[in-house]
Amino acid sequence: METTETEPRLRLLETTRAYALERLGQSGEWEAAAHRHAEYYRNLFERAEGEAAARPADEWLVDYAGEIDNLRTALDWAFSPGGDGSIGVALTAAAVTLWMRLSLPDECRGRAERALAALGAGASADARHEMKLHAAVAEALMYSRGAADPETGMAYTRDLEIAESLDDAEYRLRALWGLWAHHTASGRLRVALELAQRFHALAAERPDPNDRLSGEGMVGVSQHYLGDQPSARRHLEHILVGYVTPDQTSHIIRFHADQRVVMSLFLARVLWLQGFPDQTTRAAHSTVEDAHAANHTISLCLALAHAACPLALLTGDLDAAEHYSTTLLDHSTKYALALWRACGRSFQGLLVIQRGDVLIGLRLLRAGFDETGEAGSTIFRLMAFLMAEALGRAGQNAEGLAAIGEAIAHAERTEERWAMAEMLRVKGELLLLQGAPGAAAVAEDHFRQALDWARRQGALSWELRAATSLGRLLRDRDRVDEARDLLAPIYERFTEGFSTADLQAGKKLLDELNSPHRQ
């Protein structure tokens, strides 16, 4: 007997169960019993699906998570040669919420694709079931193979077509959200912004104010990637002031991640860019805590991969980076989330690099890249220019310049320019390491371009990095006063974060430039 919070649950001994199944098969009643069993669980999960948006997730899972083996058995029979495909289709569509709440996207996708194949082979056609199954495939692909995966986009496109034909506003919102995430991850940022605006317009007609706020947050995220940090911050802060997290976590069911977590993690990124590293650290920690409180693994992986891990590395908090990357690796491994597992390995490679072992760190970082290919989307594009700088430090300068050149070309092609200033700075540093004739002048030009991009975007942290690189170059060329006059006013605009790596580096250079004993 197993005991849950609501009632005891009885189980047969395996030997007794095996004997009973053998006798059932001998009686000739196996097929009829399997049919009744599948019908029962179809009805049960259709009821569960209807309850999911109205009940707290933990309470709902207590009632239904324990039925997953019965669900699997019923589906195995339904899609067997002697089964009933129409029951299997309906049961699969109804059970999507359970798989996603249990963070089992691969199983969800496999079952949904099997049900879609049954529809294509002649199982009772039902457009609403087909719509739900395409949505399930798309959402599962997003979190197992990445939002940028072409199959993710195709599934969401088909989902939107059916939702529009049925005039189903709820699934139109879900599909628009998924397509926005797909195009964002794929670097088609203007398309993504248009989809966010379509979502916002549709949500304005809906009774739930959270829908409209979610649309506003999507616009803010798009503006962040496009490089408009002040506008991004206004949108993200507005949603977080007005957004009320539902007790029943229906927002997780609909968009398969805690929307407050998603918008909070992007606000943390914007805060770092704007020069508030201490607020960034608190915001990233709070976002991870919120994801833990939601008890939702995919939301936690998002918070760790998009905010906590990279921001800890950018601020130079290596202990926090180790903790967050280990947490990401542990959770993604436990739930077989390949994309997030690759992210965890790559972040650990970056951590090893920052601790001084560049060659081993590069091997770990490349292993993460190889595991996902291009599906890693915006996360791996962030890592790409961090890797380029590490390649230069490892003496692989040509490879580093090729990598950063490719990253800059991608940003120019897609308008994903939020890190353009840093990419130009890194290219300048690599050119200096290369040491070709005229390298100093070319590097100086890149550093000045980086400063211009940072200032236009309101990205004070990138501005400090660019000014520090340029300040070192000017110092080495005996232009000390120019270096000091450049760096000092930028450093003085910071009001916090003086223990972080970039500010310490800036302060060290300023002290040297101000030293009366400098030769």
C-alpha cells in the first residue's frame, strides 16, 4: 500500500499481478478488459485536463501523477494492432498537461507524434484533438531540442493554422507565444516583435489581464535582444508590477514556464547591462528561488541558463556560477533535458576558463556546443563570443577571430545587437593578441565602435568593459591622460557593484593611471 496526502493507494505484489494477467489472457477477456481500462483513463484524464487550470498544481499532481503507468499501459494498448486509435488520440491529447507538469517533454512528444500518426492513418478525425497534439509536439520540442529547432516552428505554425480555423483564442495565444519564442531563438527578431504585438492585441480582448501583461513582457524581451534596453526595462518592470501569479499555475500549463520567472530573468539581464550589478545578483537569485517555489523544472532551467549562470560569470562571482551551473546540470540530467544539460556543461567550461584552465575549459565548452548544434539559440550565441576570447588566451587566435567574426555577422544580419558592443571589444582584444602590423590602430577603432554601441543602447556595463580595454591600449601607447579622461567618468557613473570583477578591473587601471610614480 502507498499513502498519498488524500487517500491510500493499493498495489498488487508483482507475482500476484503477473498471475492475474496470465489468467485474464487465458480467459479470452483481455481485449475487452484493456478496452474498458483505456476508456476509463481517457475519461479520467479528460476530467483532469478540465481541472488543471482551476486547482493548485501540487494538489492536482497528488491526484493524477500516480496514474502515469496506467496512462502508459492504456496508450500502449490503444495504438496496438487490436486497440482503438480514437481512444488513444483522445487520451493523449488529454494527458499533455500531466507530462509537461512532470517535466517529461520527450515522452510527451513521442506519445503526441504517435497519436498524430494514428490520425493520419484513419483514426477518427477531430480538429481540436489535432490542434492540441501539434501544440504538445511543439512545446515538448522547445524544451528538449530548443526553441530554434525548425520542427518546433513547423509544429507551432500548424497549431496556429488549426486554432485560427476553429477560432480558438486560447490556442491562438499559445501558438503565437511559441512562434515568438521560436523566431526569437532563431534570430528573426523583427518577426518575433511582430508576433509579440499580435499576441498583445489578441490578449487585450481577453478577460484575464495577465494575458495582456504577458504580451507586453514579450515585447520587452524582443526589445532587449534588439538592443533597446531602456524600453525593455520599462515593459518588463510594468508587467512585474501588475502580473498576479495565479494560485493554480494555469500560466505554466498554457506557456509551459512560469511567466513571472521568464520576465524576471530578462529584467535581471537588463539591469546588468544598465550598470546595476548588485541589483542583478539579487534579481537572479530571486528568479531562481521563484522557479524552485513553482516546483517546475523547465522554469528553473530557464532561470538558470538565461540569467543566473551567465550573470554570475559576467559579474565574476565564480562560486555562484559553480552553484548555478551544477544545479542546472543536475536537474537537466535527472529529467533528460538534453538542451539544458548541454548548457550546464558549457557553463561549467566557461567557469573553468575563468578560473584559469583555458584548455580544459574550452574542451568542456565545445562538448556542450557539439551536443546541441545550432539549437542552442540565444544562450549559445552568448557563449560563442565568450569562447572566442578564451580561444585567443589559449593561443588559438585565428579560430577566435573567426568565431567572433561569425558572431558579429549574425548580429548584423538578424539585428540581435544587445551584445554588439562586447563582440566588437572582444574582436579588438583578439586583434591586439594577433599582433599584426597596424593592429593597435584597428583595435582602437573597434574599442571606439564598442563604446558608441554601448552608449546608444544605454548599456553601461558594456561601456565600462570597452573603456577599460581602450584605456589599457592608450596607456600602452603613452596616452595616459586620454585614458584617464575616458575611463574615470564612466566608472563614476556606477553606484553599486564595486566588488565585481569589471569594476575592480576598472578601479585598478584608474589607480595606475593616477599614480604619481608611474613611469
